[in-house]
Amino acid sequence: MRFHLTDDQRALRDEVREFTTEEIEPKARDLDRKKEYPSTIFDGLADRRLTGLTLPEEYGGRGEGLVELALMIEELSAGLMSVASTVGLHLGVATVVERFGTEEQRRDFLPEMASFDTVGALGLSEANAGSNKLEMETAAERDGDEWILDGHKQWVTNFFDADYVLTYAKTGPDEDAPHNISAFLVPTDDLDVETVWETLGANSVKSPRVSLSNVRVPDNRLVGEEGEGYVQRGEIHTGVNVPARGVGIARAALEDTVAYTSSREQYGQHIGDFQGVGWKVGKMAERADTARLLTLRAADRADRGRDITREFSMAKINATQAAVDNANEAIQLHGGLGYTTERDVERYLRDAKLLTIAGGPNEGHKNVLAEAVFERHDDN
Ligand SMILES: Cc1cc2nc3c(=O)[nH]c(=O)nc-3n(C[C@H](O)[C@H](O)[C@H](O)COP(=O)(O)OP(=O)(O)OC[C@H]3O[C@@H](n4cnc5c(N)ncnc54)[C@H](O)[C@@H]3O)c2cc1C
């Protein structure tokens, strides 16, 4: 068992950390306040092919695995969570094309996706298909060599700057569930925007509700086997980007708090020297480290082709709650300043809260975890 990164992994982490320090951190507060899209940041990530991190090198990607994805996403999320979510979701869509698409689809989409010239967004959730995606109402009907899609998708992150939405739709009767859902690459131009929500956080990248009305999609835009889209989705594990985002926020909150409590003085001493504060900061470090270990364990198992049902849900629950708890504590320990937009810690809390809901609410993951614990006892 190894608890250290390889030289290549450390180099990747340092590369993304440097990028985050130079390109994201100085802009993050402003982008959030102005609700502005971080386009120049994505340009920089694309220049470094980080937008194709996990895609094979033959298609222009960097050929890395899920451990590397988790490391990159942690760094990006420590800078600005919206950047991390956009890249994580984009790579999730690209991975579905890579794993289940035809060779023609791989050639058509992956090089442009690696360079972020073609951007993917995920269209899975709907108004009545939140935690339970099997209740989706969007349907696709075959018409010769085309499909006709009708319905809507909700919370399509990065819709406005994406080129395609990987849209999940029912192609078979309910009694065949979960083998009745297929995935289609639908151009964003074919979808109509219905609602753009004002949100608590994640302000730089919008997640609107969009509708599909009689949208015709050629057969060669069906990705993967007909009826198996939802099941195949369960075989890719780019979802580790969600706990990794939690780790990034938990760590950023810790680092800001260490810096602040080491310099702020009250009663003639640094507030970090009060035992009560020191214990809290220690707890924040414990949360961040636990979250990272659990996330990297899930990613590592996935890279080794092992089942991660138990490990993924554990990481998701732990890391996203760690982000909320650390951000909350960071505000407290920054005192009045922590409550202002002059500091980043209030944004951490607003962004962190999304993570206990998106990617499946933590309550659902607790059910999955409980089931897995009863079913499987090995932990290697
Ligand atoms: C900003 C944002 C961005 C998103 N981006 C995307 C995206 O890009 N693509 C996409 O497809 N989806 C996206 N989502 C959707 C997200 O995955 C869903 O919001 C999430 O799965 C929960 O669905 P819901 O909101 O309908 O909540 P519901 O399923 O209605 O659940 C509401 C609450 O009920 C409780 N609950 C639910 N199930 C259980 C249970 N089994 N046991 C106990 N309590 C339970 C939980 O507290 C939960 O938060 C995004 C959501 C948001 C808010």
C-alpha cells in the first residue's frame, strides 16, 4: 500500500496548483460577484490539455486516470468550484463517448473535446427525475435513421457555453428499466432555455432548465447501446470529481484559516494560539485529509477496475460534508471579515452546499453505502 503520489502525479498536481494560484485565485472573487463566465481560465486549461486530462493521447488527451482527475479537480476547486465542475462534467461526457461511442464518434468528438473546442454538458436530471433518474420523462422515438426527442432537462451545468448536451432519454418501456434509457449527443442549439435560476453559489457557470421539442437527432449521435445508456453510465467513474471538489474547498478553507489565525491578534496574542482555535483548525485539517484519502482511494480502485460502490458513496458523503463544515468553521474563525465578500470563505460555504445535493444527494448515497456495507466486507 502506498500513501504517496508518484513523481508524475506530484508534477501534475504542482502544474495545476501553479495555474490555480496564478490564473484562478486572483480572479475568483470577482468572477463570483459578477457572475461572470471564466472563459480565459478555460482557455488556459485547454492550452495545457487539462480539459482532456483523462482522454487517450491518440485523441489529443493526456491519457491520465481517475486519481489524476481527482488531483486536478481538487486544485481547481480550491480556486473556484465552478471551474472544477465544468471541467469535471465535460470530461464525464467525453468519457462516455470514449468508452461506449463508435470509432467514428471518437474520431469526430474526442480531439475537439480534449482541446475544449467542443464542450460537453450533462443532461440527466429533470424536474421529476432528481435523485431517481429512472423517473425521467424525456423520450426518444426512432424514425427511420433518426430519433425524435421530446421533453426537458434540468440543471444542465455550463449549457450556455457548451456545444452538446449528452441527453438521456427513454427509448423503451418502463418495465425494461434500467435498460430503457439511451444517451444522445444533442447540439445545444436544438434545445430551448426555459429557466435560468439565481443560485446560492456556483455563480460563474449557470445550470438552466432546457426543453426539447421534436428535436431530430441522427442515429450516429446515439452514444452506446440502445437502452443501455443509464447502465453504461454506472460503469464510468468520473463522478469522483464531486468529492474531489469537496476536498478542494475543504483544503482552501483550512489554508485561509491557518493564514488568518496565524496573523490576527486579540488579547495580545495570535488567535491561533488560543487552544480552542487550535483544536478547531486541527479538526479542519483532519476533515480535509480524510476527505482526500477517501476520494483518492475510490479513484485508485476505479483505475484498477475494482468495484467502488462503497468507496465512492463514502467519499462523496464525507468530502462534501467536510467542505461545508470547513467553510462554515472558516467563516467563524475569520470573525466579521469572514462574513464579508472581502474574503473567500463565505463563497466556499455557498459553493460547498451544492456538493451535498448535486451528484445525488448525500442521503441517497447513505442508502447506497449501507447496502454495499451489508453486501461486501473486503476493503482492498
Ligand atoms: C447547481 C446545480 C447543478 C447541477 N448540474 C447538473 C448537471 O449538470 N446535470 C444533471 O443532470 N444534473 C445536474 N444537477 C442535478 C442534481 O444532480 C440534482 O439536483 C440532484 O440529483 C438532486 O435531485 P433534486 O434536486 O431533484 O432533489 P430530490 O431528488 O427532489 O431530493 C430533494 C431532497 O430530498 C432528500 N432525499 C432525496 N432522496 C432521498 C432518500 N433516498 N432518502 C432520504 N432523503 C432523500 C434529500 O435531502 C434531497 O436533497 C445539478 C443541480 C444543481 C442544483
